[in-house]
Amino acid sequence: MKVRPSTLPRMEPEEMSVADARRLFADVLNDAAVRGRITYITNRGRRVAAIVPVPVAEAAEPAQGEPG
């Protein structure tokens, strides 16, 4: 059974530098998994990646069997 993104508690997205994300990696993962927080990782002030809850990532993927 998949959890829908709407069932996760909502938290405001956060931005964090690569260095801070490296230092706080376990906390960032926990915030995504437990609290539903999206964290944007920045390099020199520019967003380069995001750590998101699994249901959000799965919802962004194309459904299996459908073209890309």
C-alpha cells in the first residue's frame, strides 16, 4: 500500500547548502520521511537537487506501462 503525499504532515520547504546537507544528512532524511518536508540543496545559492518524501518522488514518476 502506497502512502499518498496528502497523508504526510505538511512542512514548509527548506533550502540548505551542500555543506549543511552533508553535515545534517540524517536529520534531512528524517524530516522528509517522517514530517514530509522537501529540502532543496543549493550550491552557491542555486538549487541543484531536492530531498523529497518517497510518495512525492513516486508521484513524479511516469506510471508503469505509460510512455515516458
